Amino acid sequence: MTGREPRVARARRWPVLVLPAAALVAVGFQAVHRQVRDGNDFPIYWQAARDLLSGRSPYDVASGLHGYVYLPWFAWALSPLALLPLRAAAWCWYAANLLFLWHAALLTLAALRAAGLAPRGRALLLAALPLAGLAHDNLVLGQANPLLLWLCALAVRGALADPAPPGARARRGPAWLRQAALGLAMALKMSAAMLAPPLVLRGARRSLAAIAAGAALATLAPLALSGAGPGLRHLAEWREKVVAPAAAGTLQGSRVIDQSPHAGLRRLLVAEPAFGETRVNVAALAPAAFAKVSRAVAVALVLAYALIWLSAPARGSPLSLLLDLALGCCAMVQVTGFHLKAQFVVLLPAAWAAATLAFAPGGPRDARALLLAAGALFLFSQPGLVGRAGSDRLLAYSSMGAGTLLLAAALVALRYRVTATPSPSAARSAAPGTGTAP
């Protein structure tokens, strides 16, 4: 019996290890085939890197948001892949995105534990399930959002660095480098800046210096690679292609692929199709009038988040900082316009923080209800579950935008309640000798 037990255990583990690996390989074939066939999204990054290596500009200003829209540093970072054929480069980027997602999950787990929580496997799985389809979309399209999620998770983990043992000095290096990742995230997508206010409001000067250093490195390093003249010209082209339309309020359209609150309001207030020829508008504002509404909504959202960050209790605790950063993840896809479905994968830290607290023994029922409703809206937004017609109809009414608002509401409820009176599970997890659940 004793000799057979290891063999039986290995035989039972075999499907657990092999089947997920086979599924990931199958998704990889699907992803590479689709990217080579359709030419987006990774092929756009790959071509931009090849253009920079050849001394050409990666930007086609006349194409609007089509084509390459990121700062030059991202294309330079992918320049090693530009030396490979597209199919081989797409496989490398697929593997990199898998690593980004995996390490983002590990970093988020570490941040939860650093905040004194004991994450439970069932709660984490329940919270991750509504985002699984978004992770699949990112992998298949080869998008940059897994990298964005990883950088944001690095920043959250850095802000919640483990305290130094008694009598020892805190290690500044790793935490400083992790927080510098937020600067890189902001240089990848400007919406990541919404993670900075919780740190600013706490007067974390070292964090702000790290963030500024990361953003400066990403913005200025390409000038050394391409030369000052071409580098400045590329920055000006990026500003014309991305920043100017964003400032004018013309980035978001009415199509359902954009699930930001601004696009949802546009579908309701501007007489333009949401999908196909279907319209859901209840008013017919002119685009110029809607731009004012969109800016007012952005200001209102920023003020609402600032009020929460300023007025919520126990601002000095690691748990409060974790929840404030989780709210920042929600703000990333709410305050600015034009957020495609796949970018909502950045909500993983927010979803895991909320689920760990809400589904702990004795967790507040209202937060659980809000999270379950948010998860349902995310799940039913996937065409694989409800069909393309049903998904389009839900997305037309901003199902994912509404789900994000519900997630933020759950975090607000937890922020005002749990940090003021920690739950029994949180108190136990902070006590010496308490282990963390897998």
C-alpha cells in the first residue's frame, strides 16, 4: 500500500496539470491564428516596433484611434519581438501575457495578506470567474491589458509592503521599484493615474517620487533610442492622436465595445447606433452638448472618489489603503472615456479585495449582494453565455459599466464598515500564527 500511494497520487494529479496546460496551448493556437489573420491587436504593436527600428514613425495620425495609440516606450519595449516573424513573435507575446496574468494574481494575493486578510480559494474563484472571459479576450487579441494589470498589481503590492521585523530597518528598494511600476502603467494608459490619489492623500512622498521616476523613464528613454528630434516628433504625434481627442471629448463613441460610463451615457443621450442599426437613446443631444455632459460626469466621479478617500475611517491602516487602491482600480475604467471590454480585467485586485472581505464569515450581506449582482452583469455580458444578440443588448445599456459601479459600491460599503470594525476573519488573520488559506 505504501509503495502504491505515490503512484496513485501522481495519477490523480496528472489530469489537474495536463488538462489546463492543453487548454492554454489550444487558446494559444487560436490567439496566434486570429492575430495573424486579422492584424490586431498584437500585430499593431509588432509593426510599430518595426517602424521605430527602421526609423519610421509608428503613428498614423489620420486614422484616429485605429493603429498604434501608445507612447513610443511600449513599442521600443517590444522591439526584440519585432526581430522575429509575426507568428513567432505572437507566440512569445502570448506566453508573456500568461505570465503577466499569473504574476498579477500572485501579487494581488500577497497584497491581500500584507493588508492582514486571509484570502479563501472559493471567494477568489467566485470573484475571478466573471473576469475569465475578459482574460481570454486579452489573450486571443494579444492586447496590452495583462501588462497593465501586472504593473498595477505591482504598484498595489509595493504600497502594501510588509512591515520590517522589530529592530530591523524597512527594505525600501523592492517597494520603491514596485511603486515605480505605477508610473509605467500611467505611461501605458493614462487611466492608471487614478491609483495615485490614495497615495497622494496619505503624503507618501517616496511613493510619489517612485511613480514620477517610472513615468519619466517611460516617456524620456525613447528620446535616447531614436534621437531627440524624432523622439519629440513622435511624442507630438501621440499627443495629436490620443490626448487632443480625449481633451475634446471625442474619444468615446456609441458602440457597445466601449463600456465606460461616458460611452453608456452617449448611447442613451446621442442618436447614434449602439450596435448594428439598433439605438437605445432616450434623448438626442448634439455631440458638442454631450461632451459637456461627459466632462461633468468625469468631474463628479473624481469628486465622489476623493470624498470617499478623504472621509472614510481608519485611513492609516494597511487594510484601508488596500480598499482605497481597489477603488482606484474601479475609477480607472470610470473616470476617463473609451474603455473596451477587455480593459476591465484590471478590476481583479478590486474584485478579490471585496470578495475576501464580503464572503468571510460574518461578512456584510449587502456587500455580498452587490458583488453577486456585479458578477452576474459581467458574466451575462459575454456572448459565449447569452449569445451575441443578448450580449449586445446588455452591453448597449452598459452592463459592464453598471457592474463596475456595483463593485465600487460594495467596496465603499466595506471601506466605511470593515476598516472601522474589522471582521472576525480579518482580526484572526492579523494575529500571530494565523495561516493564510490557499
